[in-house]
Amino acid sequence: MSEQLTGKKQGESQADAAALDALSEAIESGAGLPAVARAASKALGASVALIDRSSAVLAVAAGSSAEESKLLSGADGVDSLELRVADSVVGELRYRARGGDPSPTLMRMVSTLLALELERSRAPEWASDEAAGEFVRAVLERRVTDRGDIIARGSELAADMSKGAGVVIARAIPRAAQTGDWRARVLVVSLRALRAASSGSIADLTEDGERATVSALVPAAEADVVERAATALARELDASLPGFHVTVARSRWASDPADLYRAGQEALLAANVAEAEGIDRLAFEDTGSYRLLLPAMSEDPGELYRFYEETVAPLSAYDEQYETDLVATIEAYLDNDGNVTPTAEQLFTHRHTVRYRLERVKELSGHDITSTEGREKLGLGLKAMRVLGIARPRGPAQEPGTEAGRAKVRGKNEE
């Protein structure tokens, strides 16, 4: 019996060695990722799909289109394995065994070879994306300002901005927990949409907590190109990322590339305002009176922040500490032209509660919102908060008359 087991193990080892030899030969010959995927499929006795770190499908080896669909959708029976080189995730291997599961040793060897090949084959593209991201950051942070330098460095990245350009910003926030490098997928989807509208578009990806932000330079010889690019981006992100909340904002067209820093500030202002007001799409020219704050935001954001500190910041801090709704109350009060009754109806609370909150606003900020000057200062303070991208305070109200923070819902009994 022991001799039979020993013979079986030797046979499996020989089969594994032959499979690894075939996979190695496919890699060494430079046959490409489709051939490598087929060799990996044969080695593992499984249908396989190779996916890079941006969630782009690179190669599939499956017996039928139905089998391919199962792999890509992650159906039952499909296993997934991160492909790593050192501490970096370079992609993902999805596989569906046709018979028994491959041995752990074979699985490890195959995944290691695939990770190294994926890193080697995709490195130039990733390096190009990283160079493009660095250039975008340099322009939007005003580290590159000379027209000739911008045009020259853009040309090196196949982005011809000699006839002008615009800036488009997209932000994506998942509505539920996501697996894998979803932020990289946001960048890939964004570039696909932008380049379809304007060849040569380049972008940078930044992360802020659970939010991914794509900032793109869009080469354009006329304003309509920037508008079309933003529209295409919004449509593609909505279609490709159904589990996300997406905000897209754009600047005006800059005929001179030297004005791209200003365009970047326009797009950022529009993105911050859109996110604060719950608007999915916003162009800078549609931001209304917020446009008046652009010079302060671009040239002296510290002064804008100080104005926020002198007006709304004490209310926001109080809301955060005590879970009250002072900021929401002044927003609603201003929206309703200083009328208490519709403000109370909008907030689903009592008029006396609104008046109590307005007194607390006066005590904390030093501004009487029932006066013309107080309304102007607090209104500008709210605008400064939104333009600067400062998040609204969170938390249910706990004040008397608000039912311990539970908002009343029309047509339903209170809980």
C-alpha cells in the first residue's frame, strides 16, 4: 500500500514538474499573456483569468464563453488569489478547477510565476501612468508654470496641450465595502472615458479615506471638448461603478496651458461645492456666487479658512461634540429666506427648536443670523466651508424638541 502511495506522489510530482516546465517555456519565449494563461490553465487543470491591479482583464483561458462568464463574474466554484511581487499586489488570478484542486505547492509556484510575468509585462505601462500622474500633480500644484515646459512635458506623455486644455475631476465613494484595488479601477475607467473624448488625456489618482479622486488634464482646442469629456466620464463611471456615489466636475477651457493651475482650482471648487450640496455633475460656470471665492481659494486659501474659523467653525465643532444640527439649521434658515416656519418644516422639528438653535448660533459664533450682516457673514462662512472641501458635521440632533435626534418622517409613525 505504501509503495502505491509513494508511486502516486511521484507521478503527481512529475506531472507538476512538467506543467511548470511548460509554463516557464511560455514565459521565456515571450509568447504573451494569453499563451501564459493557457499554460497556467493546463498546469492547474482549471479555467483561469488573469486580471491586473486596475481590474483590467488581461487574459482568459476557458473552454467556453459560459465558463469565461463564470470566471469574470466570480460565480460559485470560482476561487481568487492575489498575485504579489514582494509586498505589492500586481494582479489577481481567478480559477475554476475542472477536477480536483491543484496541490498547494503547484498553486504557489504557478502564482509566483504569473505574478512575476505580470509585473514584467505591465511595468512600462504602469511607469507611464505614474509619470503622467506626477506631471498632473506638478501642474495642478503650480510646480510647473511655464507654457513651453507644460507643452513639452505633455508631449512626452502624448498629451498635446499646445491649443489649450481643461481640467476634469471625478470623485468616487463606495456605498458598500469593496474588495481588491477598486481605486485603481476608478482611474482605469476614467482614462478610458476621457481618452475616448479627447486623445492624450492624462490623470492622477489620489486617495482620501474611502474616497478616490481622479484629476485629469484634457487636451482641447475648444471648450466643447472639455464639456464632452466630463459628460462621457460621468456616463462611464455610472455604468462601470454601480455601487459607488460619483461626482464629476470640470473647469472652463483654458486656451493657454499656462492657465491650467487656475483651471485646476476651478474644477476643485466645483467638485467641493457639488459634493457639499449633493450634486452629481457641476461645471465651474454653474457654481453661481461661489465663483467669487475662486481668487481667495487660488491665491490665499489661508484667508478663506480664517473666515470660516470666524463664522461657521465654532458651530461645526459644537455639532461634532454634542451631535446637534446647528450648521444644518443655518443652511435651512438661509435657504428659506430667514423664515422660521418653513425652516422647521424642512428640518422636521418645532419652530421653538429652530429659534433655540439660532440663539445658540449667536452665542457660539458671535453673529446674529436674524440680522442682515449676520446672514451675510454666516452665508459666506458656509460657502467658504464648501469651497474648501470641509465636510459637514455628522450626527443626529439631541436637543429638546427633536425627539432625541430622530427626524420625523411624513406619513409614518414615530418610532
